[in-house]
Amino acid sequence: MVSLEIEKKAPEVVVDKKQQTRLSVFLPAFLVVGGGAILGIVNNQLLTDISMKGFIGSLRGLGWLYQIISIVALVIVFLVTFSKIGNIRLGGTEAKPKYPFLAWFAMALTGGIATGVITYGVNEPIIYFGNIYGEMANTGVEPGTSMAAIYAMGRSFYNWSFIPYAMYSLSGLIVAYMYFNRKAPLSVTGTLIPLFGIKITKGVWPGIIDTLAVLAIALGLASSLGAGLALVGSGVETFYGIQQGPMVWFVLVVVITGLFTISALKGLDKGIRRMSDINAKVFYILLLALIIIGPTLYILESSTAGMAHWLQNFWGWGLDPGIVGGEALVMWWTLYDWAIWIAYAPLMGIFLAIISYGRTIRQFMLINWILPAVFSIVWFGVFGGTALHWQQNNTVDLVSTINESGAVAGLWAFLANLPLAIIIIPIVMIALILSFATAADSMVRAIAMLCTVNIHYDEEPAKWKMLIWAVSIAIIAFVMVAFAGGVQGVDGVKYLAALGGSAVLFVFVLQVCSAVKMFFIDKVEK
């Protein structure tokens, strides 16, 4: 068995105090990311064109693969969670968890959400409801109707719950199990040992595979930061009268990058854990406030009906590469979402793994798959349900706002109609900044770890590595959002992020195959 071979041949991880740099990963990844930053400054239009062509080409040509592998990942995660495999403890039977339950959940939740749920909790359901970019054209549902509202809720639940978090949690589980229980290297390459044997960790392959993972997450982070800049900038313009533009975005990128860089430099316990705890509490407060002041009955009813519609259409949505629902709905929303989640998955998996030592596989899945998915459903149910209720009752015309000002503008018009908006809006802006920073600091740390030879899971990587990656990502994000905005306001960064997903898609496919072999074909040991 491959698993037994690993147990015998792979050496124990040794902490290297001098922290030698993995040049085979650091140099090519940094040259590509740094080169992209320079190209964006010198010729931003060329960078935009390259990103756009890669974005459209990857999702049109590989949409079928994105859909299939996402469903397969979901099935594997379900089987692992609810079978005897779930009883296995990461690190062995004597391993003890480092973090208490709530702190662990806060890091897992905020480390993966970034700005997504805040940005689209209001905007995405309204865009579907109003057929703003043609999303409803092929669905047979009339825009602006009560059925359109149910469809909007169901589709949002589908895009933001169990499937995407299955991608994260599966990558994380493979990393954790191979590293803690099979003593494989702490790397993306190490997750492929069940498929190819220990030889995959030698020669040129580790450099190639781990470089692709670094590139994917770097581009994904640049996209998230760019989208966050556009969103916060539009809020500053709407409520404080400061017109957004390169200067506003520059100030924001300095603040946000400084925040997550300082957090990452302080380390996992002093930086990331504390910021995650603050961020999670802000999320909980926002949810509780809107449940109290929002249309509670409509939220409950529309969420229930939305879940029914989602489950009724699960397989049709899950296996449509775009030829049924159309490009406006499938490619620009579901497939784009899958590309982003897959771009994050391998390195997000490393972060989820290192904070999960001592937990059982079932506990791991509860924290990283089930509870985050449930949280997203609740978030979209509360924020999306309130927005749809207000739209249908003419409380505020969010469809017109998005039509006139772009895909992310609905959030601010929505918040302006809340009681105590003058207090809530700054809190949401802070939540946006924190939600990106908590994701970015964990990912910058993971990138730096992957660029270091034989680093231990609880050892901090060199500060200069985290700093150089943070600055490079910030430069690309600023250039793309400042000079490559399009009809939806953040086209440039959307294209860039999709490239990250396509770059690592085949690595993720191999990880899924590796999980199948490791858990269901080979002998699984504790």
C-alpha cells in the first residue's frame, strides 16, 4: 500500500531554524506575480486583456470539469464525515487540540470568507431577481416576481454553501491527514503521494505543483483585495462624499495591506487568532441586528422556500456547464465562484490543516464544512431575504441602483435604509476590511510556509517572505481595480482571480483522486 510506504520511508518533519528558502517555489512564483505587478504599472491594458482572455477561455472550455469535480468533492466529504473514517484523529490517538472550539471556528470561518458574503449577501439575490445581467433569461422564471425571489434565494444558497466549503475542507483534510498521520511533507505535493508514491516529492514536480498553488492563491487574494477596494470605495463615495478613484483606493490598499501584514507578522496565535475572533464577533452582531430589525417572518419563509427550490434543482444546477442556464447565470456566477474557491483550496487547506491538530476528521468537517455552510445560508437568508422584501415592497429600488452604479452598489443603498444606518455602515466597512485581512494574513502565512524548506506546522515563516508577498499582492490589486474597471466595476480583478483557479484546477482534480484512493481504496490507518 502506498500509505504504508509513506509511513516507512518519509522522515519526520524537522524544524530548520535557519529556514532555508525553497527557491524552486519562491523564485518562479514571485517572478510571475511580481512581473504581473510591473506589467500592470507599465501596461495595465495588456494585463487586463491577458486576464480577460484567460478567464473566458478557462470557464468556457473547462466548465464541465469544474461542475463534475465540485460534485465529486461534495460526495467524498459527505462519505468521509459520516462513515467510520470520521473517527480518525489528526495527529494520532494521543494528539490534543491546541485551540478551543470557538476560537478554532472563528479562524476557519473568517479565514475563508474574505469579503464575499458581505459583498454579495445583498447584491447577488437582487441581481438574479432583477435579471440585471441576463441571469434569468434561460430559467423560465419571470424576473421581478415572487417566484424570482425564491429562485434568487435558492441559487444563492447553492453557490455559497456546501459545495464550495467541500472544496476547502477536502483539500485541508488531505493535507492534515498526510502531514499529521502519514508524516508526509507539509505541502500541496504531499497530498498527491497516495496517487504517485513518495517519488512525487522528489525532482521537479514539487516545485511545479506548489508553484501553481502559490500563484493561484496570490491571484485570488489580489482579486479579493481589489473587489474589497471597489466596494469600500463606493461606500466612502456614497456616504461621505469623497469621490472614489486611485487616491482613495491607494489609501485603502495601504490600510488593508498594513493590517493583514502586521497580523501575519505577529504570528498565528497573537495575530490571526485575535483578528479572527474580532471579525467573527462583528459578523454575529450584524446578523443578530438584522434579524431583529428586518422582516423576520419573510426571512424565514423565503429561506425555507429557497432551500426547497435549491434541493429540487440541485443536480440540474450542479451538472450544467452553461448550456442550460446560459453564460450570464452559470459562467459569470457559479463557475466563476468555483474557480475562486478552487484557487484558494490548496493553500487554504494548509491553513485549515495546521489549526486542526488533535481533532477527529468528523470534527474537522463540522468546523470547516458544515458550520461555515450553515452560516452562509443564514447570512444570505437574512441579508438577501431582507433586500428582496424591500425590493418587492418598494422600500428601496436596489435593482435600479445596481443598474446605474454597478454590481456591488446595492449593498450601500440597502444599508442606508436600515435604522441607525449612520452606525451600521461604518461597522460594515470595518467588517469588510477585517474579513479580507483575516483571510489574507492566513494565506500570506501559508504562501511563506510553502516557500520554506521543512518548516514545521506550528513554526512561523520568515517575516521578509510574508512582507514581500503581501506587497506584491497589494500592488496587483490596486493596479487592476484602479485601471481595469468594467461594466460590473471589478472586471479586471474577476478575470485575474479566474486565472488563479484555472492554474490550479488540475492540481485540485488530482487531490480529489488522491482522497478517493487514500480513504476508499488503500488501507486507512489511525
